[in-house]
Amino acid sequence: MMNPASRWNSAFESMWVKAEINMRWYIIEIEFFKKKVKRLNCN
């Protein structure tokens, strides 16, 4: 049986991992958007 502290830690870790993944996707999408805008401005 897991003690509450370790269960809390694992919940926090999974939350952190999700946040990190979301942040990475957010950055990737921003870069993609910037490139698209740059391409539109060139035409």
C-alpha cells in the first residue's frame, strides 16, 4: 500500500509532466505560426 506522501508526489509528477508536454506543444505551435506568418508576409 502506498503512503499518502508518495501518492501525492506521483500525482504532482504526472501533473508536471503533462504541463511540460503542453508547454512543448505550445512552443512548437508558436514557432510554426511564426513561420507561416513570415511566409505570408513574403508574398
